[in-house]
Amino acid sequence: MELNLYLITIIVAITIIAILSYIIVAQNKKILNITHQINDYKKYKKFLDCFPVPVFYKNFEGKIIYTNPSFDMSFGSNKNKIINILTKPSNKPLEQMELSYDNDKQKKTIVFTSNLYDNDLHVEGKISTIFDIDNFKKEITSLLYLRQRYSLAVEGPKFGLWDWNILENSFYSSSRWKKIMSYAEDETTSNLNSWLSLVDTRDMARVNEKLNQHLSGLNDVFDIEHRIRLANGSKWVHIRGKVFFEDKIATRMTGLVLDISGRKEAENRLSKNQRLFASFLENLPGIAFIKNIDSKYIYINRNFENLIGYKVWKNKTPHDIFDIKTATSILKNDKKTISQGHQECFETISDLDRKQKRFRVYKFTINDKNGEKFLCGFGIELSE
């Protein structure tokens, strides 16, 4: 969870720049020279104005000559102060900065910058996006804390114990189980319906299916998360159990239950953004990927899959997927990126029809909180 959220945050934010570059390239063969073609630039203003994150443009002299409405709204009265900060020369494509927003609150941000080129690949200016990672980092930290607490709970008093005698259809539940499942301490839980009668109707079919599969010996452990109905709403529980057989007959099933409502609430706060981020990556008009330090692919987006023809790519290197010439070129760039930390390069990949497609590729490395390094990147097609 920690790695996926972190990688998605970085990839999605940086691909906003790629979208800007791609659409301008696709619609106008020559990249905008904003300094000399103000009128040409204005026809893209409506598109740039719709971006939900702050965007600004520097001409080749380093002067910021455009900010979108999201920029103006985010920084408000501090706009000129922020512009002065951002005007300072910087050649970093990715830079973490603390910026003062309209409410004077200091927030951690990542500023992603990309060159804009003309048809001859001459730099015409730089376009940048600002991504607020302050609140997102706080929510990730909160979710990780909940996960850590959950992993330790198996040794503590957070789990409720249950035991189902299948032959007699009797059911034992500990006091902690009763508390989690909203039973009173003196209430009797006489059979399995003491649990099943509480299962939310939206989850009942899934619970029955998994339970029957486990009782039939199709899986070693019964493991499910589901909602239970309460008088004033519902809560989430995580149930694990294992059936015991005698002469191939299921005789007893024992397990634990944990209240995971807090974790689910934290996940739900992030789920909307996660879905948006994942959808953004999957539908961006370019290729995106994540590899480990050995150049084995961990993630590729839909466009990349279409390009290579849905080959098996998980944990595969370029040599497993591409021809020798292509793979050698990609690995050479990977090695350089790992050494330098980031790189902009050009790579040619053949599609299913063996048509050569040339991409301008941005590659960079990141480390997760355990210190493991990953190579990430995205590419915009230059050829048609």
C-alpha cells in the first residue's frame, strides 16, 4: 500500500506535464513559442485553465508569463511572492519545495518541470505543475499507522475468538468477539447464525461462497472482510478461520475476528483519489511504467500493454519483451538513469505491426521508506 500510493502520487503528478506537451504536439506540429506567438498561445488557454492543479509557464528568458486559475486561487494574495520564488533559475525536473498558500499555510509540494520543444527539438520554454503532497502524505502516514497496529494486534487483546462445532452446530465466542459483533456480555451465541445473521446483505453472497469453498477444502484458510449490520449503521470486520477434518469430514472451525472499521475509513478517504490517479495513468496518451533496480517491470499502463501486444511483462526485463537492439537501448538508458537519478531520452519501440514508434521518455528513480530504489518513467510518442 505504502509503495503503490507513493509511486502513483509521483507518476500522476509528473504526467500532467506530459499531457500538456502531448496535446500541444498533437494539435500543432510546432510547439508554441509563447514569447513570439502570444496569439497562438491564447487558443490553448481554455485547456490550460481547466487543469485542477497549479500550472505556470516560463519563457526561454526564465520569466513566468502565464499562470492558470488554479495557480491564482491556490496562492491568492501570495501569488506574486510565489512567482518570485519560482522565477529563480532551476534545472531540476523534479523539486520539492515548501510554498505558502492563500491562507498563509506552508505546504510541502513537488514542482515538476518539463521543456517544451519545437519540431527541431529546440527548447522554447518550460512548463511546470505544482502538486500539493502535504495532506496526501499525512493520510498515507495515518493509514500505515493503522496497518502497523493491525499487524501487532494478533499478539494483543484486539482479536475476538470463535469456535464452531460443525457436527453439533454449537458456537463458542469470547467476550471480545461479542463486543466486536455488538452482543451484550451475557447474550448467548448458540450457533453459526450468531455470526451469519449479522452479515450485511451486500456481503452475504460473498461470505457464503468463501465459507462453502473453505468447508469443501478448496482453500486452506478462510479469510474475508465484510460489513455487519448494527442498529445505527454498520461496521467492518476481518474474519479468519480454519476448518479441521476427521476422516475427510469437517468437524470444527476455529478463528478470530478483528474490528477494522478504522482502517476502512482511512482507506475510503484515499480511495477516491487512488481511483482518479489510477484512471489518469491508465488513460493518459502515452506510456508509463515502473521497474525495480534490475529493470524488471512492476507496472505498465494500458497504452504500454497495447503497444507490446499484451505480452507477459510482469517481472520481465526488456530483453524478455523486445528485440535485442531495442532492449539494449532501453537498458543503457535505465543504467544511466539509475546512476544520475533522472534522465530525458529518446527510445524507439516496435508495435504489433512492427511499425517503429519513437518516444521522448522521462525516467527517474525514487526510494520507498525502506530504502528500496525503483525506476519510473513515462513517454510521449513523437512519430505518428
